[in-house]
Amino acid sequence: MRTATPTHDRYARGRDKLAQVDGSAGEAVVDSLGDLGRHIVEYAFGDVYARPGLSLRNRELAAVAMLAAKGGCEPQLDVHLHAARNVGLTVEELREVLIQVAPYAGFPAAINAMRRLQALEAEEAAL
Amino acid sequence: MRTATPTHDRYARGRDKLAQVDGSAGEAVVDSLGDLGRHIVEYAFGDVYARPGLSLRNRELAAVAMLAAKGGCEPQLDVHLHAARNVGLTVEELREVLIQVAPYAGFPAAINAMRRLQALEAEEAAL
Amino acid sequence: MRTATPTHDRYARGRDKLAQVDGSAGEAVVDSLGDLGRHIVEYAFGDVYARPGLSLRNRELAAVAMLAAKGGCEPQLDVHLHAARNVGLTVEELREVLIQVAPYAGFPAAINAMRRLQALEAEEAAL
Amino acid sequence: MRTATPTHDRYARGRDKLAQVDGSAGEAVVDSLGDLGRHIVEYAFGDVYARPGLSLRNRELAAVAMLAAKGGCEPQLDVHLHAARNVGLTVEELREVLIQVAPYAGFPAAINAMRRLQALEAEEAAL
Amino acid sequence: MRTATPTHDRYARGRDKLAQVDGSAGEAVVDSLGDLGRHIVEYAFGDVYARPGLSLRNRELAAVAMLAAKGGCEPQLDVHLHAARNVGLTVEELREVLIQVAPYAGFPAAINAMRRLQALEAEEAAL
Amino acid sequence: MRTATPTHDRYARGRDKLAQVDGSAGEAVVDSLGDLGRHIVEYAFGDVYARPGLSLRNRELAAVAMLAAKGGCEPQLDVHLHAARNVGLTVEELREVLIQVAPYAGFPAAINAMRRLQALEAEEAAL
């Protein structure tokens, strides 16, 4: 039997998960998006990211691969490359993921994503 | 101040909305999809479709246009062409929407979607 | 029997429809595009938008949904968000359409489109 | 000064061009599509394919490449692989085009299109 | 200084990696694709998959996520869901990846991919 | 029998082909991309572009069509519009290709690509 999810704390749970994964950059994004931002907090982070069956490290690896393969998601790729670093992926691992985007989605998608990783590297080097 | 959405009845609300929009075809889809199906009920129908700011007729018109323009979503297009009919769009209006897909997404996307509308018409004629 | 469309006034009809829908922004776009612009006037506006079976309001609602769901069409989204306002859609209705883009095409597509609607709102507020 | 295209014979011109490029397979497709089919005849064939600046051979080479790279357009790819053969491209040239799809759009798109070319080869071998 | 990769054994290395990852299903695919299949062996498996910086488990997790998010890649998704199982991902982990496809690429892409995972589960249950 | 490609000179061959097709702009791109750039040289140019079965002119015509139809590849479109000019395509022929993008992939894709061709024309006029 299917029952309703107990979700009275869904926004709070999503907000915690968002802070853990994306940090202040992610929070700034959702806070500027009204109800769309609330759906990101509640559903994407509260319902999906908070699930126990996959590590945050694996979730961000998948997120970066998907955003790079789809193309046209550069602002989201920037947020999730940072998130990937927050949850423990190295720059070298992220580079490998983007190198692997090419056989699945072509070199243009891989190149455009690699430029965002290079920007992240430059930013980290400047700290 | 942003507060958590009162969502203890989110699954029930989504379930009602799904029944209203997609009928038994939509219910069969979500029931066969486990937690992914539950997210469709709670988020897509309970959070999004249940919002008051746009009629179900306009929501389905947008859904059909998006699914046709994206391509590769034929099973979902079948569900939403039926849904569109349920909430009051005519076959003629749906044909107009698909004719308008072509200038935005090209003839292949429009043709593939029109084939699904033709299948729906044949099905309705056989009743 | 299929006969040729009487189209001696197709360019003029498309031009009228374009002016009605997109205003001067749309006219500037097509005038800068040579024969591609002429095809937009004659086919997209003269042949498709001029058809009677769907209101301009519904046509622009579908156009905004498709452009947002496809992604990478930000210049066209700007033109059609303005067009949508011209033919009677409210900012609130457009926000609902973009909130509904997420379950069909993902949050990145919805976010990128919402940024363009926010830019339009800022522009309208500054008038 | 921009003037209206003389288009009273646009349907006839598109119909001739369609017959020349796609043969009876293309004619069957457009005849089954109502006004969407008429737009394909008048705009895609009457306005675009009938233009003198690019050979039909080059137009079909571009069409096959685009359809393969986009994905999800298998019915249209079948029509245009046949069309490409009609206007003089060899199976070897088409195979080269599809091999080149991979670096731009990934192996999945290239493989799915290569399957359609293999089906065409089998069909030609059976004649 | 950049030097040429020693690649005289590239085909053999790719072939070993392909056998390790995709098993006989992958080998059947590349053997049926001529030079396109050879490129898959040499470049995708010999050059990319054989790189040390990311585990095969992570590579397949990324592959499944990308194929699901792109859509229209069902045959490739079948191969890589099997490959993912071969290199140690559980059905539960794959289900989590597909549940996470929805917030990035929408429910239609997630549903279509989940159907392929369900087919794999049925196949495994029948063994 | 399938044998390994003799590839000890694959990087050099790809490098020559890249210089011939894309000139210094292409070389700057691959040199800034690390191993991803090496894969572009070795596989895309050494393995694919160096094949004899299709002229460079036809390869660039297909590349421009694919990049335009996919969308979101503006940096790559700039490189390949220049490459297309290098291998003998005229601005008029490229304009025809982009006009033909519209019926296959919609006007937004065609318009965004035409803007890049217009930028190339302005650049050539300024020389």
C-alpha cells in the first residue's frame, strides 16, 4: 500500500541538503527564484538528494556528467562543479568525467564543460 | 520569510490532480514506477499542476508543445494528448499546436508528434 | 483534392501578424536576417501564426514553453516573452508556464528561462 | 527594398522538388500529414530546397548529418538516406558522414543512424 | 612537450576494456559497425575507458546518467545498464541514478530510462 | 579479419589535418584542452577527418550543419565556419546550409547560427 510521504519537514530537509552540497552559491540561486526555487529545495534536494541509496559524491558525479552532456547549462554546471568539489570529488576526477562526455555527447559538449572546469581551477588557484 | 509548504496531503492532492488530468492511463504509469512515480504524483501533480495560476487546459497545451519539441518522448506524448482531450482541448487545437512545433523545433519533431495525434484520432473514431 | 495555397499576399500577411505579435523587436530580428528572415515572415507568421484555429495567446504560451524546454534559445525567448505580454499573457501566467517546464525538461532549462522572465520584469518595472 | 516572393506556384514547385529528392516515399509522408504536409511541400521544398545556391547532393548530405546528430528522427532519417541516394550520394559517402557524426554528437547518435544506413543497404541488396 | 601516444596496441587495449565493461553484448555491437565500431574500441575504450583516473564503476554511473538524460539512446542504455551491473553497480544504485535524472532532465527522460532498468531487472529475475 | 590500425603517427597525422582544416584557431583550442585536446587531434582529426572517403569541403559542410542544428555550440560553430571557408566553402554556400537548418531544427537554431556567420562576414570585411 502506498501512503503519503511524511513531508512536513521537507523544506527544512532540502535546505540542509542544499547547504551541504552546493553551499552558499546554491542557496543564492534558489533564493532568487521564488516558487521555482522552493521546488528545487523541496523536491530536488528534500526528496531526491536526501535519499540514502547513493552517496553525494556519486550524485554530483552524475549531475556534472548530465549537465555537460545536455549542453546549454553553463550556470548550473558552475554550481555543480563547485558542489562536486564540496562533496569530495577532485579536479582530476572531474576532468576524467568531462573527458568521458565526448564519446557519449560529442566534443562540443565536452569542450564547453571543460572550459567551466578550467574556470573553477583558476578560481581555486587564486585563493 | 520563507516557510515550509504544508504538504502532509501532498500525495493525496497530487493523486486527485493526476486522476483529473490524465485519468487511468496516468495512474497506471505512476503506479508502475515506484518512488519515481511517487515523485511525479507529489511534485509534478501535487506541487505544480495543483497551482491555481494557470488552467489545466493551458497546462496541457504547454505540456504537449514541450514534449513534441523535445522529441523522443512518444510514450509521454500519448499520455498528455489524452490528458489534453480530458481537460477540454479539441483535436483541431492540438493539431494547431503541433503545426506550430515545426517553426520552433523543425519538421521531424512536428511529424513524429502528429503521428501520435493521428493515432489518438483513430482510437477515438473506433470508440 | 489538394490545391496550392493562394499566397500572393503571404509576405504582407506574415508581416502584419509579426507586427501584431512581436512588435518592433521581432521586426528588427527578421529584417537583419536576409532570406532566413523572409522565411520567418512568410512561413512562421504568414502560414502558421495567421491560422485561425488557435488564439495568439495560446500560440505564445506554446512558443514560450517550447523555447524554454529546448534550451539554448535565450534570444528567441526574450522576443517571445515580450510577444506573450503583447498578446495578453500576464507575468504571473508566464511564471506558471516556466515553473511547469521543470517537470518536463528539468530545472536547468526552467531556471535559465526564469532568468529571462526576471529580466523582462525588471525592464517593465523601469518603464 | 524587400518585396513579397512571387509564390502562386509555390506548392507546385515544392511538389516537383519533393518528387525529385525524396521520390514516392516523401510524397506518401506529406500526403498523410494534412496542412503540416502542405507546409513541408511549400516551405521546406518550395522555398528552401528549390533555392539555387547549394546542390541537392549537398543539401541531402547536410540533412542526413543533422538528422543523425539530433537523434530521435529515425523515420525522417530513413526518408533522407533514400533521398541522398536518389541525388547521387554513395553508400560509402553516407557511411563517412555518419562516422563523422560521432565526434560532434557522440557514438549513440552515430550508431543509431548507422543502423538505418545498414537497413538501407540490406534493402538495396535485396532488390 | 606533447608527444604522440604510443598506440600500436590501442585496438587490443580497447578490446580488453570493452570485454571487461560491456561483455559480449558490447562486442556484438562494435563488431557489427565496421570502422565506426573500430573507433568505439580504439577511442572510447582504448583511449578513454582505459584511463586510470576514474573507476569503471564511476565511468558507468556517468554513462548511464548521460544516456538517460539525453534521451533517444535506448539501445545504448541497455548495453550500459548491463555494463554497470558488470562493474559492480547494484540495481538499487542504478534506480537512484535514474530517479536523479528527473530534476536535471525532466520526468520523460527518467521514465523512459527506468523502463529499461525494469527490463533488465525482469531479465535478471528470469535467469 | 580486423587488425589494429597502424597508429604510431596518429597524433602527427591529426595535427596536420587540424592545421589544414581549422588553422591556428583550431590549434589554439586543442592546445588549451590537455588530454581532451589530444583526443580531438588523434581521434577526430587523425582517425576521422583523415579518412579518404569524403572531401574536407563536405566534412565541414556536415560539421557546420550539425553544430547549428544541435544549438549551444557557438564557440565550435565559430571555429568550423572559419574551417569551412579554409577548405573552400563560400559565404553564400554556408548561408544556404544555415537556411536549411530551419526546416530540420527550427528557426531558433538557424537564427543563432546565422548570427555567427554574420560575425564571420563582418570579420572578413574588416580585413
